[in-house]
Amino acid sequence: MNQDLLRIQLIRLINFGMKLNSIAKKVKINDSELSAFKAGFKYLKKDDAERLDILLKQISIPDNV
């Protein structure tokens, strides 16, 4: 899994209106860790990235938005 692509998907989801802290709770990642990942300051641990990837694959955002 490419964490840079994961970051882009996360940013799209947040731009679409979902709150970062809600996503963090859902995937059981500390919100400051997820915020640092979103900002590009750090990468997630493998298991955190896998949980986020699973969540993002379950959520569909229209491409034309």
C-alpha cells in the first residue's frame, strides 16, 4: 500500500466534509498522529495504515465533486 496515495484519499474525504477526529476514532488512530500524516510530516505505522486503507475503501466519494 502506498501511503502517499492513502494521504491523498484521506485529504479528499476530509475536503468532502468528514472530520479528521471522526476518522481517527473510527480507525483507532490518535488524531494528532493522523493529523501529522495528513500534513505530510510523518508516515503511519503499518497496522494503522492498513486500518485506514480498509476504511477508505469502504467510503465512496464521487469523482466529479
